[in-house]
Amino acid sequence: MQTPSNRIDRRDLIVGGVSALALGAAGAVSFAPPARAAAPQVGPEKPSFYRFKLGSFEVVTLLDGLRPGDGPHPTFGANQSPEDVAALMTANFLPPNQMVNSFTPVLVNTGREVVLFDTGLGAGARPAMGRLADRLAAAGYAPDQIDIVVLTHLHGDHIGGLMEGDKPAFANARYVTGSKEYDFWTKTAPSTPAAESAKAVEAKVVPLAEKMTFIDDGASVVSGITAMAAHGHTPGHMIFNLESDGRRLVLTADTANHYVASLQKPDWEVRFDADKAAAAATRKSVFGMLAADKVPFVGYHMPFPAVGFVEPMGEGFRYVPASYQFDL
């Protein structure tokens, strides 16, 4: 039997333990080494390419560059108030007054032909841009392996990489673009406010005209790749449907150029759309089709790697980035 003099109750243990901890903390000596960085930081970097299978096709999206800047307003939503555009960005976890634009050419290896869609801004366009040659090399391709270069339209950020000096960048390629698009830029645009862009077409595209095939809606580039008219952004802007072994993908080019502003609000005007009403109608038609059929797409200015889906959302669409759909 314990006596009061030698009994240690639970309260004594708790009080004693706390006191010991306090003393230990007050007199503790740290033996941890001083904090230091194991290596210097090297800065942010996105992957330079994304390669995946579409049936028997190999598809590679190539990051030609990123352009940070102010926006989206007034480039996007020019017919809206700055406050409304900023509110939409904030609601989608984006900065209200800043944006980053991506530029994404696409390579498709069918197993018989290597087809490149658009050529980026061209080397030396500005720092960290015009990287197509580097990106092709990283993805395992050389410029002289390109069989066909398809130009969705003839804006400068799609034709800039066609030439290296006065020589074609893709020595063995033939070229494909829309007949209506080519006619506009070579016959009409020089007398319009688009004259400056027409000068780029004169320098980059016209020298290749003898090796160029001019196509219209429904034309086949090669087996499994079909052109579709998507006018509005430019007079002859085209998109391309890819099909292989029951799998389908659409290259939407510049049909929508901001994954929130242009998709959730397809009626919002875009500064670079030549015919703003036609461009809005095209956005609703193309992405309505993709949403209804649950078809993936690659958008030239979507966030890299620029592959995703859309679903109906209010008056427009919600962008859903691809995850592992192409790994299966």
C-alpha cells in the first residue's frame, strides 16, 4: 500500500513533464547545420514539346515561345468594359490585367509523311520566342525531314519561320494554304490597313508560291487530314480535322485565342479578327461541334501544351485541358 509520502499521482507527472520541457527548451543547443541553398535557382521553364499518339499518327505540339504582356483587354473583349473583362479573369483565377500568350505549331507524323502546321514567329523575333528549330530538334525532328508545311492562315506569327534569310527553312517541303487566304494577302491586303502584314507575306510566302498547293474547304492534305473553312479571323482562315484508327483531333488554329475570354465569351470581339461578327459565329460553330462530339483539339494560342476539350458553359464553353487521354 502506498503512503501519501511516496505516492506520485497523474497531476504530478503532467506538471513535472511540462516543467522539464520548458527547461529543456530554454537551455537547448541546436546542432542543425546552417540553412543554405544546395544549388542556385535556374528560373521557370515549360516543356518545349508534347508528343502523343492519335491512332497511328504521332502528334507533336511545339512551343515556339511565350509572350507576357498587358491584357486581356482590349485585345480581347474590346466591345466590353475593362472592368467586365478583369472580373472574368479574376473569376477564372487569372490576373485581371496581365496575360501570357503561347504560340504552338503542330507536327503530325502519319507514318508516311511529316506535316508541319504553321511555323511560328521566326528566329530572332524577340527573346525566348521564335524557337521552332530548337523545339523540332528536341522532339527528334530535323527541318529537312518536313514533307509538307501547312499554313492555317498568313498572319506573321504563323509564317515567320518559313524562311531563314533568303532560303527556305524546310528545304524538302512542299506547302499548302487556303486559296482565299493567299488571294487576300497578295491581291487585296496591300491597299488596306493590313498592308504591313501583307509585306511579311510578300517576303515569307510569295517566294514559295511555286511549291505551294492552294486548297479550299473539304480538301485533303494527305490521307486522314482534311481542311475545314473557319473564316473570320482572316478571310481564308482554315482549321484541320485529323482522323486515324478511329481517333479524331481538330487543329483549330486561331479560331479562339484565349482559353477563357474567347471560349467562355465567344461574342467578345478580338482585335486581330478581320471580320469580328464572322469570327464570333465561327467560334460558336466550331466549338459547338467539338463540345457535342467530345472531340479534342489543339489551339495555337491555348496554354501549352495546347491540347484540350470544351464543354458547354452558359453562352459559351469551358476549356478542359487534356490529361491522360492520349496515354491510353
